[in-house]
Amino acid sequence: MTLSEPEMYAGSDGWYYTEWQRRQALASGRWTRCLRLEPESSTATREIVATETGALLMLISVGTDLQLLPHWVRVESDGRRVTALDTRQARDGTIP
């Protein structure tokens, strides 16, 4: 993973995550890995994690081409971390 081309994941919750966000959530304990499927072919990696609330979340790798992401996903880097932001999100945290 590079800062300019981060590995991206589509979540079953409708959000997008970078590899950095995925690793941080697992390392911090916010997510617990339940199952990771590494394909032998070129199909996407799939991973199921349990969140802090016990909900299951499927993450599907979608590659590194940021041009293929929905227009409302903005990827930002501060030189140490790369995060995906949902520009649809309102200030109160809800998605309009």
C-alpha cells in the first residue's frame, strides 16, 4: 500500500475504508476478525469482522484505483495515515 494508492474496502454498512483504517480498527479491538477469504484467482478478498456492538461487517477489497470509487468518497492522507471520508455525511453524523 502506498499513500497515493491505498487499498480500499467496501463495507456492507455502505461505508468505504482504507487499509490503514481496517488495520487500525483490528489493532484497537474495535473490530475482531471472524473470517478472511483470500481468493486464489483475481477476485476480491472478503473479510468478516465483528464490531464493538457485535454487529457483523463484511469488507470487500475494491483495489487501489480511486477513480472507481463513488464520487462521494474522499481519500485523505496526512503523511502517516490514509482515511476514506464520506462527503454525504451531515454534521450530526447522519447520512442524508
